[in-house]
Amino acid sequence: MQDKYILYLCSLKERRCYSMLIIPIKDGENIDRALKRYKRKFDRTGVVRQLRSRQQFTKPSVQRRAEIQKAAYIQGLRDAEEN
């Protein structure tokens, strides 16, 4: 028989669940390995990144400026790699 751990991602303010993570556990599988799979799956959902970005408001002009600076930095790295 295969056990499943169902972990819910819920919003505390709104009291509703957005999604749930289902981690199937195989017979004889180590719990550390299952936790590692859970953490990887949780990171891919982007919930923590979204919460951190919503902690403070960033003006659209500041966001654009940061994106342009990041693109210029990456382009500089690529140009240096080519030479």
C-alpha cells in the first residue's frame, strides 16, 4: 500500500486554500528523501517569492529600472564571455 502525505498551502488572511501538494511515499522510502521532494515541489510553486514581493509596494518605474539594470548586467557578462 502506498502512503500519501497531503500538504495544503493556505492563506491565513483569506482562509482559503490555493493548491495542495501531494507527495506519494513509496514502500521503504526514507522520510528525508520525501521531505526533499516536498521542499523542491514547494519551491517551484513560488509562494514564498510571492509573499516576499508583496511585503512592500514597488513603483512600476522602479521595477522597470531594475529589470533594465539586470538585463544590462547579464548582457555585459555574455559580452565578456564571448571575448
